[in-house]
Amino acid sequence: MRYRFFPALTGLFVTCLVVSNIIAIKPIAMGPFFLPAAIVIFPVSYILGDILTEVYGYRCARQVIWIGFACNVLSVTAIVLSIIIPPAPFWTLVHFPSPEKSQEAYASIFGFTPRLLIASFIAYLTGEFLNSFVMAKIKIVMQGRRLWVRTISSTLLGQMADSAIFITMAFYGIVPSPVLVNMVMTQWITKSVYEASLTPLTYIVVNWLKKAEREDFYDYGTDFNPFSVK
């Protein structure tokens, strides 16, 4: 069966993921807390994951998660190559008078460290698959009732895994353990509150999509192996 809006949701998911990866280099201040700029859009990928799982089921959500991962790897590869290739002799950025200084500025903004990349990729896959798995399982247990219970529950677990894995892998041994714990809790709580506050919008989109697509998938007998290609 062909779904009319599935490709659009996939595109939105991938966009949120790739953009988050690019803008995460900038820390922003939210009151007394400091968070990566990706906080403005990355939680939307979890909301879209909830919507995909709720309407189309875990198998379709799994497909989108892997598409997002592949697109993220491609974008990172392209950015790294653009840094490695020497700049044109006439190229300069604003406020940087020479190609060499411009190249340094470009690399400092768009460059990735292997440790951060690995942490980001593992955290993404773990968090997204856990989020989708919990959504699908609770839907079966509750027979489709109380959508808010599964969206919030899956968010709490998925975002906890994402935040804990990324922060720990990226900064363990660099910052003191108490600071590490504080960073994990701050990201987890902020992202979870962000997504929970958009629950009414999630309801509107889910109800509309179910009617438009004539689909409300229940994952009875689904293979929940994240690596399954069936």
C-alpha cells in the first residue's frame, strides 16, 4: 500500500537530523543552562518518530531511522571532504583576509572530531529505536488508547538513552563526573519537556494522518530487530 504523506514525513525527519548535526557546534544559553543549538530542532525528530510509529508502525519507522542515519553519514562525509580539499587561492570569508585564515575558520565551524561523531551516531540509533520500540509496545498493551502515555513514555526513555550515551561518550574524562551528570540531566529534561509540550500538536497530526492515510498500524508479530531488512 502506498502512503501519500510518508515521503514528506521522511524528508522532515532527515532534515531535522542533518540540520541538528550542523548547528550543534554552537552552545546557546537558556536561562542558567547551556545547551547545544541543536535543541531547537533535534527533539522534533523524536516527535516525528512517534508519529511514524503510531500511524505506520515500527517497520516503517525503522526504515526512516536508517534512512536518516545514511543521510547523516553522507552529509558528514561531504563536509569532511570540503574541509580536506584545498581552497581556491582567491577565496576569503568576511573578516578573514586570506584563504588560509578562511580555511581555518571554515574547518573550526564545520569540522568534526571522530569521538563526537561516533558518540552522536550511537546515541541517535539507540535513542530513536528505543523510542519507536516503546511506542509500538505500549500501543498494543493499551489497545491504542491514551496516545499521550506512549508519546511521553517513549520520549523519556529514548531521550534519556540519547543524552546519556552522547554526553558520556563525548565528554567522559574531559569534564568532571558531577558536571557530566548535570549535562545529561539538563539535556534529558529540556528535550523531554520540549516534546511533551507539543503533545497537543502530535495529537492533531496523528489523528489527521490516520484519516488521510486510512492507517492505524498495530505491531502484532512485528520483528523488532533494528537490523532486520525484512
